[in-house]
Amino acid sequence: MTQLQFPEPVHDTVSPAAAETAKAAGIARATANTPPDWATACRGAIELMARRGIPFQAADLIAEGLVDEPDHPARWGAAFNGAARAGVIEEAGYVRSKRATVHGSICKQWTGTADFRKAAA
């Protein structure tokens, strides 16, 4: 089996700036369309896990009964991105997701920031 290769890059398919713009637009749409009760529960769950100071992922929030699956998977990215921008959590590497719904795909792992843990203590 051979891999399809293009002789030269296809114009405008590799653009870090365009990727960031698309990411920001997607996160904004997900945030705007997230039910407020789920967003509040998820933020509380993220903050609880962040105070523990150990790495976690979305599946851990569900496993501990802190929050249910959202109505759309894009809600996770918006929730974790918002918490990261607020200084609550920071990236702690990549692991396989424990959520069966995503078939063990790679996902970010998070941990509470030192500043958040200190302020929450």
C-alpha cells in the first residue's frame, strides 16, 4: 500500500494563523450554545479536580459523577479552554481518552495550576 503524496503543498491548507482563527471561532460557537446549567456544573467539576493537583481528563469528571456527558462533544473543548484561559488548569500532556464514546482517541490531560491551587487552599 502506498501513501498519497502531493508534489508540493496545496495552497492555504497549512496555516497556523488560520487554524487558530478556526479554533477560536469553534470555541466561541460551542460556548455560546452550551446550556448554562451544564457549563456551571462542568466548571465546578474542573475546579474541584484542579484543586487536587493531579492530572485528569474529561472522562474523570464523568467517572466521579461530577458532570454528565454534554449534548455535544464540542462542549468539552470550550469548557477546558475557558478554564485554561482563566488560569485554573494547564496542559499536562496527552493520553488516550477513557471515554468509550471517542474510542480511545488521544486527548489532552490537565492539572490545576500552582496559582489556582494556592488561591483555592
